[in-house]
Amino acid sequence: MKRFLILQLRPEKDAADAEFASILGKSCLPPERAHRIRLDCEDLPPGLQVTDYAGVIVGGGPGCVSDEPSAKSAMDARIEATIMGLMPQITRTDHPFMGCCYGLGILAAHLGGEVSKARYGEPVGPSTCTLTQEGAQDPLTTGLHPVFDAFVGHKEAVQTLPVGCVHLIASEPCPFQMIRWGRNVYATQFHPEADAMDFEQRINIYRNYGYFPPEDAERLISLCHSAEVTQPGLILRRFAERYG
């Protein structure tokens, strides 16, 4: 059985380790079915072919696709270039792909869509999402609650639906919460892997990264723990089941 390629972008080891554990947990993948690569400290194997894997999952991170090149650290620029370098393979073969948060920006930018901080950024915490008509029929989202909460936190967002994409999930503050390109290439603005404990940890780690005023950290942690977030993880599980 082919493994899933899990690409991580977080240079903070504790956050990266917890994210990886959560991806495995929500997707119900055993560790031996995952090839984990932390792009902050590892390179891709030479000549990597995405078709050697059952699918590709890209985690979140503090970088922004829309930042000017001069504003990106050397590490952020290298990580972005690495993932963008894989996207032509993924879309050319319509290979199973699940981009989580940052991965949505990568997919949209690769497809020529507009990703920016002009509108639709969301503060850290739960966001109420709604299935679109297409989302009610997609294999990964059909049967989910028509309205549900998901954990978000992002400065940039997709401004318009890229050409050739299907709009699956929306929210009032950020319309493009989940999209699909082709039949098998997906991305979410929310974090399908995350639970309240994940977000408590990330709030503490990223409290000085500009996502929210640092003095709001405890309030946001309480808000996350009071939310009922049950549906997003089902999307990761279905992705792994469908393509594994």
C-alpha cells in the first residue's frame, strides 16, 4: 500500500509534532502509512514523484503566500518554492491533494487565483461554516452537518474562486473555506486536523506573530475550548479512506 506524503511547514518543533499527530489521528492513518517531511529542516528526496504516494497532505504554517518576496525569510521563501514546485505535478495528474490553511493559498496561487490580505482574514478561533450546494454532493463533504464550526486563524485568504475550481464550503467572514480543483485536489482554509488542545498550543506559540493581540490569548483559548468542532476531522478521514 502506498504511503501518504505529509509536508509540514512549521519551524516550531512542538507545533509541528502536534500537528503531525493530529493529522494521523483525524485521518486514522498509522505512522507507517505516512512519509513525513518537515520542510523547515529537510529537503524533498531528489526526483520525488507525487504519484509514488497515495496522496499529499500539506499542513499549516506562519508563512503567507501573498507577502512580498522581500518580507519573507529565507526559510519561508524556500518552503514556498518547494511546495509550489510540486503543484504542477499534482494538477497535471489530478493527484490526491489536501492543503490545510497555507495549502489553500498555495493551490490558489498556483492556479492563478488572487491570494491577499485585502479581505477575509479571520482571527484565531472557531468559525461557522456552511456547505454549498456542490459541497453537499462532494465525496469528502456530503453528509456533513450543513452548518458546523471549524478552527481558523489566517491573515491572508483567497479573494476570488480560481478558474476551474468548485466551491465546497463557505463562511460569512471568509467565503472560500474549502475548494476542489479537478476531481481529487482539495484545500481548506480551516484546519481539519485541529482540536481545541491543538489551538491552545498554537495560540501560546504564535501569540506574538500578529494573528491577534497577545493579551487576547487566554480569551481565545477559552473560546476554542467552548466550541463544538466535530465535522472538519471527518474530511481528513474521508480523504485518507478514499485515496488510501
